[in-house]
Amino acid sequence: MSTLALLEVTPSVNTSSDARLLTLPTPPVDTTILDGHNTPRVDVSNLSFQANPAFKPDKAHLWQSPESHDGWIHAHNAVRFEIGEMKRVVEALTIAPITLKRWHVDAVQAWWTGHEKHVHEHHTNEDDLFNPTIRTRVVYPEKLEADHVELVAAMNAIAEHVRALQPGDTLESLRALWMDYESVMLPHLHEEEQVGLPLVRAYFTPAEIDKVVATILKRSDPVSLGAFVHVMGHKKEVKLFMKENGIPGFVWHIPGSGFKALRTLYRVRMQSHIDSLLAGEVVESRTKHAAKENAAKAAKVLSTNADVIEQGALSPCKRVNVMSAAHLRSS
């Protein structure tokens, strides 16, 4: 690691005879590289990021799947997806302001409860498990964790507003809060993908990270896991992820806790609320067929909102906000 020579002087003695030259670590990461969507990809060969000389940044070649298929990216895609989905709702229901009925309020509040739990769980996993592991080998930028404080503040403002919603209100105020939340969250995720992900793959083997991921999965909420699966897209994308990560095919079929069951749970508990708010009536989005029917209903209700209609017709993995700009999926 590079060093900075500093002159330490003992006050009780003559500086000309007792001055001691010390070498202290240079602040290793220039935080100016963390610039939201403008953040450049980190140079993992820069040894200022090396926290322990025993561990070199020489492990990237051990990762067989591209970064765009990494579980960290998929987890971020799920968060981006949900931000984009509620953004569709607040925009659609405020262009021609709709006065909320009881079922609208219930749907917004239920969806927010799920999203809030999902994001807080994601950050807790990073703060308590993932980031401490990274720091055993990497000088990890403090900003990537400090950003969570600003994000929590934005989420708390939304939570307070959503809890206070009543029939007769509109979503105008929520729209403004949501735009602020998006403006903080999306750049933060991009920074992690440009800096955190390459460093992890350089300093850790897949097997080492798998151990951390296994711990995270054991404590994860089933609905949050369902978001992870749902946003991958079609069954073939999920199967590819399973194959790349050594997950047996039968895990797709396990009743109640397999990938298919988790995806269905997410559709019922979360996506149904979004689709209901857009369709103008209470619907359920348990199946792909139902999702298409709900998108058609929304298209009729929102006939003047071409963007919302267009997004509703796309696979979850292809909707606005979802895919990482730094790690576009190759297949």
C-alpha cells in the first residue's frame, strides 16, 4: 500500500534531535471516484485497495459467469425494479390526479411494507455480513456504507407519508418523495457495481463469497427472495442462474420454498398491488397470463400514458430502472 511520510514531534523534547519519521497509510481511496452514475469502473490492480498483503487481487479469472449474472447485480435489479414499479404508479395516478379510495390506500400501504422490508434487509445484509467480509481484504470506500444513512432518511419520509394516507388523498406528495428516493438509490447502486463488485471478484473466490451468501439466504424474507427470482425474467433466465451457481434443478420445484414458489409468492404479495393500482381495480398477478391481462386493463385505463403502457407489456427484467447500466446482461 502507498504511504505518506509524516513528521511526528514529541513536544517535551527538542524537535531537532528527537524528530521521528513515521510512515502512515495514505488515505487509500479517492472518494471523488464515487460520483453516482458517473462513477468509473475501479482499477482492481491499484494496490491502494489492498487491505492485507497476504491477499492479492488475482482471483477474477475464477469467476466463470459474467458480472451481469452476479447475485449482487440480480439483488440490485430487484430493488431497481420495485422503485420503477411504484414510479409507474405515482406518475400514472397523478398525471390526471386520481382521488384515492380505500382499496388504493390499502394497496399502496401493503406494497410499501413489502418494499421497505426488502430494502432494509438488503442494506442490513450488506452492513452486517457482506461489507465486514469485504474489509478483511479490501480497503472499502466508507461512502458506500454511509450512503445507507441518507437512503434510510428518504425511506423514513416515505414511510411516514404512506402510513398517513387516507381515502380522498392523492399521490402527488408521494410522487415528489419517490423521485427524491430514486435520485439517491439508483446512483448508490451504480457505485457499488462499479467499485464493490469488481473488487470482490478480484480479492475473493466464488466459494468464499458463497459462504456469505448462504448465511444471507438463511435469514432472508421469502417475499424478498421472490423479488430476486421474479425480476430475473422468464424461467430460462432463472434456470441459467441456477446452473451458473451450482443450484440443483429440483430447487425450482420445491413446494413453498423453491424458486417457482417464491416467484409466485412475490407476484401475489407485491406485483398484484402494482397491477391493481394501474388497472384501476383489484386484480391478482399470480401467473404470466394474469399479468398480461392486467397489463391490458391498465392500457385501457391509462390510454393516454404511453410510457406506463409500454413498460407493463415488458418482462420484469426489461423494464425501466431494472438493468444495471454498468453490467448489461449478455444473455
